[in-house]
Amino acid sequence: MFIDRVKLKIKAGNGGNGLVAFRREKYVPLGGPAGGDGGKGGSIIFEVDTNKSTLLDLRYNRQVNAQSGGNGRANKMHGPDGEDIIVKVPLGTMIKDVETGGIIADLVKPEQSAVIAKGGKGGRGNWHFATGRNNAPDYAEQGEDGEVKEVQIELKLLADVGLIGFPSVGKSTLLSVVSKARPEIAEYHFTTITPNLGVVQVSDGRSFVMADLPGLIQGASEGKGLGHQFLRHIERCRVLLHVIDMGGHDGRDPVEDYKIINDELRQYEMRLTERPQVVIANKMDLESAEENLERFRKAYPDLEVFPTVTIIHEGLESVLYRVADLLEVTPEFPMVDEETQTEGILYKFKPEAPAFEVFNLGNGQWKLEGKRLDRLFRSVDFEREEEVYRFASTLKKMGVDDALKEAGAKEGDTVFINDFKFEYFD
């Protein structure tokens, strides 16, 4: 079964908590604090497996959770790190964040990998907080939570050339005669219900990968027919091979068919109409083919058209040469705008988020939000008085007190951070 789109909920492991412990050996005077750090949580990593061609495995495993790190141990011993989860995906897999719609990674190279959800950092043990004024700290950090995301996994085939056109125009037949691919071929519409790939070898030694997709119909870009499910697979193609039934089989008009297909490509995203097209006038052995070809050339006088009879290999050599020539001069089309590339992985630029934001809820109530603030909050054990004092001191250094005062907070107002509430003192 060909599955090319799956939603997953993923959760990286939480970091382990730091430990509060002291050296108490008989011959170690003034041993001091010795609580170890917590281990980091396991991350969720997506990795290309060239033996896979579908996302079928992920369809039945909609949630992936990584292992959390272990808590710190005595004598400054580090807690065990959580084990990473490696999710194997086919070449050409793109991972998107459902919440933001942004692309997290685009895996287009063999054995390429990307960390999609990062495990939480382990909390520091109490020995980290020893100072000249407090040489026996009675507190340690809690581990950070691992990242939680809902992601859309999409497989977009890596093909140089994409076959487009209405159903039953001869796309599958063309692929079968120019490559060793064996797609299903029959005398009914929508014979092809999943994409097929084939490697095409040109007589002069050049080669390229061709993809045969389910036939498009009018309204495909809006979700009609089967073709709309697979338009994403030609997003990576650099050249489109447009197959037209010039014999007018099923009463179709080749002139109108060409216009309809290009209208659908224009309405779809990813600049599909910017890719060069090679137009094949197929089924030239039918009775009305010559007449239709003459009308077609009058309607589109600037268009280069290659008459063919694919079933008997007639006229295909010049087509393959033309496609190979175009591939040599046509650049790749980027999948997203405003991106940077690191080790072949595409990331959208994201502005750096502020440490915290102040929201006025009215009636003397305020709310503080921010990723850095949230991480700090989750690292504190509020059952320990010393940790609460340390938390308050850190907030002051971050400028929280000044920001609340500037926003209009008054003594006695209530301040919320996550589910906790505090009283504001000026």
C-alpha cells in the first residue's frame, strides 16, 4: 500500500532531575554538596532509509515517545541519558509542524537525519550551586521537559521528470517502454492509482528518473479525482512531460485538455507552471490525430510538439533527447522561500523569541509567558523554600519586576506563570 502522508504526535524524553546530596564519608571532612546531574531526555530523530518507499509503517504508529533521562545520583554521578528514537523514512520525506505550518526538515539525501523533537536537558545537581556564602545548597534543578509536537509527514518523490495529463492518455505506456518500470496498463480510466518511478536511459548515455502519476482532471487542484493527492510528487520535478491524446479518444478535445491541465498546475502552489514542459502528441495512429494536431499547433503556435505512438516506440527518441537537454540547464526549484540550509536540511527562519512577555488580564491580574521563562519555571521545585528564593532572584535579574512595574502592576496584584499564581511586591 502506497502511503505518502501521515500525521504523528511526537514527544521527546524529559530531562532527569538533579539530586540534592552531600558527602558524608568518615575520612572526608567538609565533603560538601555532591548531588549529580540528571540525564538528558531522548530525542526523536528522523533518518532516511533508502530501502523504504512508503510511510506505511508510520500509519499504524501515530504516537512516538522517547525515553526520559534518569535522575542524578550521589557522589556527583550523572543520571543515565534517555535513549533516542530513530524513525526511518523514505528518501524525499518532508516534515512540517502542524501548529505553525513551517517546514522542520526536508530529507533528500541517503542516510540524512534530522532531530525533529529535542530531548529535555537534565537538571543540575546541588553541587553546582555552592558559593562562598552558601557552601551547602539544599536545592537542585528539575529536568526540562522534552519537546512535544504534532507533525505532518509528507513523501514527495525524488524524480527529475514528471508525467502529467488526463487519464488514459498513455502515460503509463510511455513509462513502460522507456524504462524497466511495469505500471498497470488497462483500457479504463484511473488505471494508475499510485505513483510509479522508472529510470530512463538515453542513447547517448545520459539518464534520469521519471515519475508516472495518476491522471489529472478538471478541478484536481481543488481536490477532485485522484491526481490532486499526488500533485505534491511533481513539486521536486525539474521538467514536466505533458502527454496529450491527440486522437481525441473518449471524445476529448486536445486543445482544451492542454489548457485545463495547465490551469490546474497554475492554481496549485509551488510554481509548477515555471517548470519547462515537453508536449507529446500521443496516439498519432488514430484516425483524427493529424487533424487535431494541426488545430493544436494553430492554437499554440509557439509550442514545440512531439508526435508519438508510444505503444510501438515511435517518435520517442527525440523526446528523450529533448528532456535530457532541458535537465542539464534547468535548476532545482526550492521547496520553501526564505530558508537557510544546514547539512542539507531546510529550516525556515524564525525570529528569536523574547525571554518573557507581560499580559494584563484586568482586575489586578497579570500573566507572564515566554519560552525561557517557562524553562526556568519547570526547573524549580516549589516544595523547597531555597529554590523559590532562587527563582524570585532570577526573575528579578531577568527584568520581570521592572517590566511589571512599567506595565502598571501595583503591590498586591496577582501574577500568573503557567498554573501558579504569585503576589506582586514593589
